[in-house]
Amino acid sequence: MSLQGLARFCYRRRRYVLAAWVLALVVVTALSQTVGGKSTMSFSLPGTESSKAFNLLQKDFPARSGDTADIVFQATGPGGVRAPAVEARMKAGFAAATTSSPDVTGVSSPYTAGGARQISADGQVAFAVIQFKVQSYSAPKGTASAVEHTVDAAVGSSPGVAVDFGGNIFMTRTPPGGTEAVGVLAAIIILLVAFGSVLAMGLPIFIALFGIIIGLGLIALLANFMQVVSFTGLIAAMIGIGVGIDYALFIVTRFRQGLHDGMEVEDAVSTALTTSGRAVLFAGSTVVIALMGMFIMGLTFIDSLAIGAALAVLVTMVGSVTLLPAMLGFAGHNIDKFHLPALHRSAGTTATRGGFWFRWSRQIQRHPWPFALVSLALLLTLAFPVTHLRLGNPDSGNDPKGTTTRKAYDLLSAGFGPGYNGPLTVAASFPQVSDLAVLQRLDAALKADPGVASVSPVIPNSRIDPTAAVITVTPKTSPEAAATSTLVGQIRNDVIKPAVAGTDITVHSGGSAATSIDLTKRLAGRLPYFFAAVIALSFILLMCVFRSILVPLKAAIMNLLSIGASFGILVAVFQWGWGANLIGIGKKGPIIAFSPMMLFAILFGLSMDYEVFLLSRVKEEHDRTHDNALAVADGLAATARVITAAAAIMVCVFFTFVFQTDATAKLIGLGLAMAILIDATVVRMVLVPATMELLGEANWWLPGWLERHLPHLSVDGAAVPLGAGASAVVDGEPEPVLAGR
């Protein structure tokens, strides 16, 4: 079915279309609540050193192959944690922890003969280690709260004694639905200003919310079939709300333009879908394809992020071309009925030539070099911090202040040093008992390393006939510190390998810090392939659409500049700490390892949206007039207002995620907001018209042999030509076209 046929079908059968979407919403929501899977905060890295260590533990130390967590407590009264009353209460808590869940296999108390190293030097802080038989993401829902409540009840409350819990299983994340409401409110205000009508404003909000609710339900169902990381819903909500409102905005704008040009409602719906709707399908498909490119990374948790975000975009895109035409049919000519008088006139009259954006474009065309150089210098300045980019993963020190995991992290750091929050587990298997002597020498070599705070004794898996052993190594630095990454590499290459060289001993090193380091290394190694694939895809698609080599090449370079500028801001804020306190960042540290890939996929797709929307109008005018300068000015004037409104909505929606408690949501939200802001202002409104003026007719050059082999793609349907004496409008009342430059 063609887009025109789809539009007319959805218009004529609008009651059935609406009923089908409502039914889908009810069914998906009900299923997600009843049989939806559980997300995880952990992930696996097959083939890495840390994964091999886990597999060794699972085989030879099944009781130690699950996750661990800490009960961290502080006693500031006389005697500290060794005070008899404190010791009695904490022992009761440890005993309660062992029976709180069938997944708890034991608790290592600091009050046992070998537990002295679990009490700080000043005697005021101590910790017990809870051993689980499963990984945290496999633990049944409620396991963490059961342990926490049982221990708290057994210990009781007492002045001067504080008990907190550390470890992945105790981490909490803010679910979608909190700060997003602020973004939706901002979108409502912007849409009111853009449309001046309550009904026209409500349609994009309705489509976006409808799409994201279904998208989140599908993600919950997806968790039954694959490992879905906990922040997938947040990222999907962030993207779904932004693109859902934007896509509906483009289509509603074109629909109102058709009505103001005198079309019947059905014809206006059909025209809107065959023009702006086609661009929405192209842009949305590009975002989905770019997100699917993350499968190049070969990691399950990255795959879940890609599918979750793509589902959100796909549902809102389908809603924009099916549910929205039906709703436009219900609205009809009443779409401007509930208007706000103070806004309606400004929203309804936008001159193409003679207006602000036309004059702005002409100003740039008169002085293209200064505008191009200044905007380029600004982008390069913002991008400069990327040269100091360090990838890693946040630890509990990035959790919000007041959470139990953050308080436990701070207590361990104060009492023992930051390295206790991410110890390294050295796991070894060997064929004969005499090999334990080699591991004793390895233990001594580990203790001699200047970056190591402490090393546990060699612990065999059996006293009679051991075949494996573990050593716990505690660094002096925090899990996300650059020094810890260096230390892990040194231990693996300069300590472990020489110690077991020439023997049949197999040694692997793992633990939370090591897993983070392995993840960062894996992602960094594959990022260039991912970047190249996404850039190549966008280049080919734009070349097919605009029949040009320089236009897609320029678009790829400018997208890289805007994304690079946003990455530079992230480095300055999250890694250098500039303004970090303003958005509630616990402490400065590395940029989350998967974020460059995630941001790149999303932003390349979203910037394609604005690129296509702007350049399709420019090309339309160039094909009609064959005047490059006039085409750029007309194209910018015809689209700048809608692009500005769409970008403002996305910036507001994305920026509200900065105030989530999750460090990942903060970073992704700020990165997306800054990139869209830069792309829609500095790039689209300054650098694009300046460079297109400098390139002139070369913008549209395409070798004949390539022209013959490229498929033809249309993203704006059959545009209405602007002939002499015709009207040029973006939204609202027609404005006479003015001749001349």
C-alpha cells in the first residue's frame, strides 16, 4: 500500500485504527505487567579475561561464582566496632543475612579469626561479605530488599551505629516516568507557541506518549528472551518521547498548511503523509538502522540497548503514519478551534521570503567565510576536550548521595581505601597439589606491587585434594581510576604470566573492576568499525536522496563536528568535573564506555532528520530555480521555524534526564541535549548555509556514471511548486512570494 493509500485508509477507517491502537496499548501493557521479564544491572563479556575467571570460579568454586555484596557498618562510640554491644548486634545481623534468602550461601564476618583485615585501622568501620550463589541479575526480584530488611531488623537501631549495603544487587535505578514529565510539559509550552492551538499541540504529545508506553511494554516482554540492562527503558523513553513529538510535529505542520491552502481534510491528511510522512519514515528508518549497527559490538547487553531504543523509535514512527492520520481525521478543520489568541497570530503567519530566516540566510550568504570560520572554530573548541577522553564505567561512588550503596562506598573508602570497592579476583586451576607452591610465590609477588593495598592468602577449593585456588587483590585506587586500569594490566602481564610461566597452571583475573576494564577495551576496539559503518550508511542514503557527492560528505563531516562538540562537553563535565555539582554528579570520572557508541547511533539518526528536512526543501527549490543561493535561502526560511521548534522540544526532553539519579541517564541526556542544540543552531542555521554558499553549484555535482547506478529515493513526495505569484508558507496563513535576491 502506498503512503497515499495508507493515509486515506487511516482517515476513512479512523475509528477502527484508533481502536486497534488502544487494544495494542492495553494488551502490551497487561502482558508486560504479568509476564514481563526482569532487567539486569550486570552483563557478560564472553572471551574476555574476566569472563574466563568467572567460568573458572563457576567450575571449581561454585559457592564463590555468584556475586558478592557488603554489609558495611560504622560505630563511632567507645570501642568502635569491637565494642561488645556492637559486636553482638552485628553478629545477629550476619546470622539473619544467611537465612534471609535461599540465594545467600554465607556471610564472611569480620569477627572471625581471619576477619581482622575487614576492620579498619581506627576500629570504627568494618564490613562483612555476603556470598550469593547467583549473579545479581539472576537473583529473584526482592532478594536485595529481603536481605536488607532482615539485617536491619536483627541489628536494630542505635545512636552511633550506621549499617549500609554495597554491591550491584543493592543498586536502585529511577524508572521512566519521573523527570520525563517535566520534558513533556516543556514540549507542551513549545508546541503551544509553535501552533497557537491546544488541539494541534495535543496531537504530537498524544502520539509520543502512546508510542513510548507501548515501547516500554515491549521492552519488558523482550527481557523474557534476552538480557536487558536496567537503563534500557530510560534511554528508550528519552528517545521515544523526543522523536515521537518531533515526527508528529512535522506531519501536523504540513497538515495545517494544507488546510490553510484550501484543501479538504482528507486531501490535507494525504498530502501531509506523502510529504512530511515520507521524510519521517526515512529519518526514523535511518535511526533504527543506525541503532541496529550496534550489533557490531557483539555484546548481549549492547544488543538489548539497540533493540530497546529501536523499538521505541519504530513504534512512534508507525504511530505517526497510522494513528496520527486517524487523529487528524477526528480533528479536521477544528484543529485550530481551541487557539490561544495571544499566540495564534504569531503561530499562524510565517513569511518565507522577507521574514527573519530569509534575511538571516542572505546575511550569511553575503559574508560566508566569517560565518563559516567562526562557527567551525566554536565547534572545534567545544570538541577539544575529546582529545583527553577516557572511557570507563561508573562505580557506586557515582550513586546519588543518601543511597545505601553510596554510603557504603564512602564508608569503605574512608576506612580502608577506595580500592576495597572493586577488588580483583585471581582464580587459578592446577593439575597437582605441588602447584600451590607456585601460587604462594604469586601471592608474594602480588603483595610486592606498589599499586596493591592488600592481598589475601591463597584459598584452595579443597583441603585434601585441591585443584583450584583464589587470591583476592585489593588496589589502592578506586575501581574507575585510571591507575586501577593500569594496575590490572600490569598484574596480568608482568606479575601473573611470569609467575606461572613453564607450568601447567591456568590463571585468570576477574572482579567488578576487571570486568569494567575488559568491557572498555572491547568497546574501544570495535568503535572505529561501528563509526565507519554508520557514516558510510548515512553517506550512501543522502547521496541517493540528493543526487550529490558533496552534500552527503558535508553532512557527515558536520554531524561529526556536532557530535564531537557534545562529547567535548561531556568530557569537561563528567571527566574534568566542570559544573558537575550543578547536575548532581557524585564524583568526576571516566566517560561511560558504551556512551560514545550509543550517542553516535542516536545522534547520527536524529541529525539526519534535520538534514533531510532542510536539504529536501533546498533541493526542491534548486530543481525549480537552478539558483543555489536562492534555493538555500528559501529552504532555510521554509524550514528553520519548524526545525527550531522540533530541536527545542528534543533539547528540553533530553535535558530533563540530567536530573535522573542514574549517572548513565545524566550523561546520555546531557550529550543528546547538547548535540541537538548545537546541530540545530550552529550547524543547520549557520554552517550549512555558509558552506553551501561557498560551494555554489558544486553542491549538486554527481558524476554521470554514478547517477546511472544510484537508486532514486524520494523523502518529500510530490512537493507543491512555488510559481510566480504563488504562496509560500510553513505553517498558517499564506505569504506572498517576493521576487529577487
